[in-house]
Amino acid sequence: MAEAFKDLDPQTMPRSPGITYQQLLDQDSHEVPEVLRLESPKDMGVVEYPVSRYTSKEWHDKEVEHLWKKVWQMACREEQIPLPGDHMRYDIAGMSFIVVRTDAGDIKAYPNACLHRGRMLKEFDGNATELRCPFHGFCWNLDGSLHDIPADWDFPQIDKDNFNLPEIPVATWAGFVFINPDQNCAPFAEHVKDIAPQFERWSLENLYISSHTAKVMPCNWKIAQEAFCEAYHVNGTHPQILRSLGDVNSQIDIWENCARVVTPGVTHSPLLEYEVSNEDMLRAMMDLEHDADTPPIPEGMRPREFMANISRENLRPMAGDRVDLYCDAEILDSIDYTLFPNFHPWGAFNGICYRFRPNGDDHRTAIMECIMLSPFEGERPEPAKVRWLEEDEKWSSALGYLGKVFDQDAFNMPKVQAGLESTYQTGVVLSAYQESKVRWLHHKLSEWVGE
Ligand code: FES
Ligand SMILES: [Fe+2]
């Protein structure tokens, strides 16, 4: 467990020149919540993790057996199945499950398989009063109890009182529904014990899905995921945002079952060898041309406070006056959490969530999703339907500025896969601190899957 790793002392550990994240927080114009003051740097060592984790079918098969069939995983949002009979299909690594809202209002999940000859029960998300198999018509109630067997006289072997759909464990947290394919799994509370208290202030359950974008990516799911687990790649992959991002000043915190990378915005990268003016920082932040006019920053006001004020006013119509309680950091910074193994809700109020999965049973392609959660006033809006991008469609066609950044990340992904298929190295090299969330993910994988 990550606890086995030694705590580093934030005061004395090796780190990038430039302002630390905690020093930036000292300058915040609002009260900074405790959660951002947490620091949990770990000495994760400098071991290499095998290239075969990305390239071998044998490793993938072990992941399916020991990880995907055993671990708690985010299946959908509660808001996607609000009414009795609402159901969603959740597929993982060649397996399929149905998540259903019952008449009693609770949520149950079943393997997506008929107990007669095994046909998938539900291919599509939707609403149904019962779960009837389209093949021969065996039918179950929403709560999994048997409802009907056509010509039941012909099944003398079936005890109708004990022919229920097998339930698998379900839990909810922060508006998300989690399932675990393992009927003997560890309690969900243990799974979220590190992350749940940290998100209390941000109440993701009170947000709604304002957009949901998915795409099949041409790489192993971990290559896609790890592209979003460190800010060290920003100088190579996203040089245009260095003027407004403290990439190598990110703070990385490792707990047992979750980790985070906090990357400050509206501060410039220490890797730039020239002075960045406040105007230039604003242009980078606002995605403006190099010589575009910028709004004037009032005398004596820090650019972070200035930008946070603008964002607060943009948020106010949706979020109300509670925006006055949000500190600058909660508005400006990338607070990228990962809950093992594949779920990435951002902290604070920008509502970004990523999920990465193997694409069916193929270890060389992955499903990447970006769910945007937004605040609302009054009645809860309908959650956005998932938009699947075609192979040649760019993330920017769905997600604007954020999508442009994703497109740069996505450009690397098949090349990383191709490089790892060709390398003579046996392991991937990772930095000690900046890539320590990637180290943590692989360390956890070793625990679950083996070496
Ligand atoms: S396989 Fe489902 S009713 Fe026959
Ligand atoms: Fe990136």
C-alpha cells in the first residue's frame, strides 16, 4: 500500500525552482479551504514498470481477471437513472452489466445476461417496466426477482422462487454510481475512504452532466490515462499554455486509494527563460492572439485574483452567490484527482471528470471519456447524452478550448503505443516526483494484478 512509502518533507524534498503551490495559496484573495492545504508527497522510489503492461495480451488478461473483475468502478451517474425502470448498460473489458433503478427507488446491478441461454438482456440504455429477454421471453422484475417464464411447464428443473438475477454490489458517491463485479468485494467505504472527505465541500452530487464525450483511442487504456496524470508533459506537448501554467510547480499528493496533481493556473512556468508579462499571461489564459488587447488589471491586484473575479462572475448566473465563497485556487487551478483504477474527478468547481477503460477485450485500444458537470439553479436539467466521436473527429469539435489541449495529448497516444511496441527497453522511466501519480497507479496495479 502507498502507506508503505515514506512521507517526504515538503520543506526539504527536491523540487522545481519557482513558487510552490502552498506559497501561491498564501496569496489567495479568499480563505483557502483545508483540503487544498493538505500535502502528502511520497517517496515512491525510482523503479521502472514493465513495457509489457501496455503491449502484452497476457498482461491484459491478468488485468481482466484480477482488476476489472474485482475492483469498484464508476458505472454511471445517479441522474442518468432517476426513475423506476431507468437502466444503463456498463461494459468493461468484454463484460457487460445493467444498472437499474427499481420500483422502490434503489439502484441494483446485474450481469447483462439472461439466465436461460445467456443472451444479453439489454443492449441499450432506456426505461422498461421489466427486464425481458428478447430471445425466448424470460422476464425479471426490476428488483431481479423472476417475473415470467413462457411455457414454464417445460422447465421442471427451475425453482421459480430462486431464479433471480444475480445482484452485484452497488454503491453511490458524489452523484456517481459504482459497481463491483465481485460479489465478495471489500466494502465501498474502504474504496473511497481517502477521497470522500476531500470532496465534501465540492458536492459533485449537486451538479448535472452538461456534456459527455467519448472516443475510442488507438492505445492501451493506461497510455491514455497516464497522459492526464502529470503536468511534466506540458512543455513538450502544450507549449502554448506555459505562459499561464505552473506546470513543474505542480503539487503531487499520494494517499492509499487516491492521488492528485494540483497544477496552478495564472502563474507562468519556471521553464520559460524570459519574463512573462501579466498581459501575456492573460492572453495565454484567455486563448487570445499574441498582440490582442487584454482587460486592464487594477493597480495592486494580482493576476490570479483578477482572473478569478472574472470567472466568479461568469459562474454566478449558474451557481448563485455561493461563488463568493470559492477561493481563487478553486476557480483557477487544475485539481486533478484519481480514484484507483480509472476515475478522475477534478476537485473544486470546474466539474471535469475523466474515465479510461480498455475497449472491450482489446488491449491496444481504449475508451476515453470526458464528463463535464455544471451547477444549476432551480430544477435539475436533463443530463446530456453521450456523444461518441468518430475516429477522425477531434476532441475540439466537442469541447472547444479544452478539446484543443486534448487533441495535443491524443496526438501522442498512438505514437507512445507504437514506440512501446518497438523499444529495446524493458521498463518505462518515470520521474521521482512529478510523475509520482503514474508511479502510484503502477504500484497499485502491481498489488492487484501482480508484477
Ligand atoms: S436466452 Fe433469454 S429467454 Fe432464452
Ligand atoms: Fe496534456
